[in-house]
Amino acid sequence: AGAVAVITANYQMRGGKELPLKAIVDEGIAMGGCESVKNVFVYERSKTACNMVAGRDKTFSQLEAGQSTECAPEIVNAEHPLFILYTSGSTGKPKGVQHSTGGYLLWAKMTMDWTFDLKDSDVFWCTADIGWITGHTYVAYGPLAAGATQIIFEGVPTYPDAGRFWQMIERHKCTIFYTAPTAIRSLIKASETNEKVHPKNWDLTSLRIMGSVGEPINPEAWMWYYKHVGGERCPIVDTFWQTETGGHMITPLPGATPLVPGSCTLPLPGIMAAIVDEAGNDVPNGSGGILVVKKPWPSMIRTIWGDPERFKKSYFPEELKGYYLAGDGAVRDAERGYFRITGRIDDVLNVSGHRMGTMEIESALVAKTDLVAEAAVVGRPDETTGEAICAFVVLKRPLPQGDEAKQIAKELRDWVAKEIGPIAKPKDIRFGENLPKTRSGKIMRRLLRSLAKGEQITQDTSTLENPAILTQLDQTY
């Protein structure tokens, strides 16, 4: 992005631990390619000291000394870039999604009013990490534009125990609660093993609206959320949207839209969502297809930073008549025309609401050049995170077994966490002397998906270069 300054903190507090944000910034700058950075501004989140580079780094207390309490707003054009947020592409090369100032802020404010029925008396809480789009639109820009009273949370839902969310709702009399299916599923699991953290132990009667974000919520989790958290009286807004859309696109309006567990129901006013086939033609209700948006809306992505051609090719393919391609499959039910999202149509995984390209994770694994010869990554369903990452790895050494295999798997997970981030760590790692390929050298990814899911192999494997490797790839570490 050509950034000239980085704003960070010395540490972040997460789950009772200090995470060294400043050290990560220092390492990133030292790696090269960041020559434009002239200053690093460090907020002192904790009292623990961190390394400060003379002439480049300044603390917030140093910056604030002698400053006026007044700061005139900067007047910009409505189309002036507001922020760039990087998201994974299916090719593995991150895409810098650029949003505009006027359109993005307008839709953030309107959806706060429409989706959450926001009132002056509300206490709003979106539990999202501020670093991804939900944290941008519904922690930073939307609530502030709407003048909302809100809770901002730095921690994790299971620390110091899995009753933390319910404790905070009771303490702060939260009225609107917006969280992810991943969090809900993990709290269901915790309450089943420990009755002390079940939501019934707290007073949650202040709640009037609840929301779900990040991925489709399965009906079982929806019903638990509705019954045990909302007391069967709070509508659930199951919101479909993306980094690229800037704000909600398809969602129930609380109190106005009849709810169906597992369905995001209908598009918001002005959102011309449709389901089409590969030629861009509408498919009848009840038939699955490709989710598109036919006309522009205020908060839509303006470009991919520095790559306008990729922007057009990725999101407005000619074969789909120039409609916006969401990249998700969907189906509308025959009765109401409600939308239900069926998943990604490409090789992008959705882990706890975070989208990651399989190629990105494969590239990180193969970058461990002293150990890895080849890697293929697929997703498999996971009851907690929605999708789990399963990596099939060919090593530059004899096939490991037992403790050696476990040790190498740990080393590879730590490596991926360092290269991309902890969310990208493969849950399953399987080793083989080779990957299943056709004789032309093409990796049989559908076969790998079947292996990852534990399904019986029914497809033809006669074209495999070496059918014996399927037995090797059965073992998970």
C-alpha cells in the first residue's frame, strides 16, 4: 500500500496473555519491502517494555504531549479511499479491497438502523475482531456514525471461562448482541460439558435482538442461540455480506421478516441479489446456482488496490453478464423465495468467518523448503469453526510415523502460523510419499476432499499415478 507510518501497540491482551504486536511489526519491516515506512507509533497497552527504534518509533504519550484537544476534520470527496482491507484470493495472492468514504459510511449507518433497529436506549455489542470487515463496519464505523452506545471487547469468549459473554451481557445490560456461529458452537460445546457456564445462569433479559455473522449458521446452533440466549423472544438477524460488500446484503429485518433457521432470508432494500447459472441466467426457486448482485449499491468495493484488471476479472466476469460475483453458491426456497447460502464456489476456505485461499496455505507450507516438497490443502466440515483446514504434505525425507510425524506436524503448524497467522494452522496434517494425481500430473482435489471428510472413496481411481498412497494419506496428525 506504500504506507509511510504504522500505528500499533506494544502488546495486545488476549486470553490473559500479552501478544507482542510491536515485535511483529519490527519483524515485518526488517523482512524488506516496507521501505516507505518512516514512522512507527506505539500505543502503550501494557507496562511491559518493547524495543523502540531511535528516530523511527514514538509512543502515544510522546505524540500527545503539547497537542491541542481540537482537531478539524479533513474534507474529502465522497469517492476518496477510506481504507484498504486485505483479503485472501483463491489464487493465494491477497487482494487489497478498497472502500470509498461516502458510500461505505452511508451503508454502515443505514444497516445499523435497518438490521439492528437501533434506538438511543440500546447497548450494542458486536464481538468481532476489529481487524476484519465485521470489526470495521460494526465495531468502528457503523456504531460511531450512528452515535450508538456500544461495548468493545478485546478478549476471547472462553477466558477466564466460557461464561464470559453471558456475564458481560448481564453486567452491561446489552440489548443487541452480534456474534459468529463459530463462537456460538464453541459455547454450546462448553455448556454441555460444564453446566456452570450455561447461559441460563445469567440474566439475559436485557437482550432484544441477536445477530449472526461470518458464515451460514446451522439450524441446530440457531435454535440453541434462540432458545438459551434469547429466551425464545429475540429475533435473530442472520446476516450475509462480505469484505467486498462493505455491509449487510441479505438479512432478516427484526420484527418484520418471518425467521427460518439457517436462512439469511431476503435482500435489503436496493440490493438486487439473484441466483444464476454459469451463463448469468436466473434459475428458478428451489434450484441452486451462483449468487450475484445485479446492480450497484453504496458500500460496494471500488477496486482492488493497485490491480484494477484483477478487480474486473474477479468480481464482474463477462460470462455472468457483468453482474457482481459474490463467489458463493446459494438456493432460494420455493415457498418464500428466501436465500440460503450453500458455500464457496471456488477454493476459498471459511474458517471461523475468516476467508483464506487454499493456495495461500499451500504456498506457506511449501515455503518451508528444508522440509516440504509438495502440499495440497482442502477444507472439511467442522462443527466448531465451520470449515477445518486439512493439509496433505509430501516431505523431503522418508515417510514419518508415530511421534516423529506428530513432531513434524507441530513444526509445520507453527510455521504456517508464523507465515500467515494462527487462524491458518491446519487442523489435520497427513503425510504421503506423493499426492494423488492423474497421469497428466493434476492433483485430484475432489479425492482429497473425500479423504479429509472420511468418506468412502467411490470415484474412479484407476487414473492415479500411484493408488497405494491413499492408504498412507488415511493417517491424520
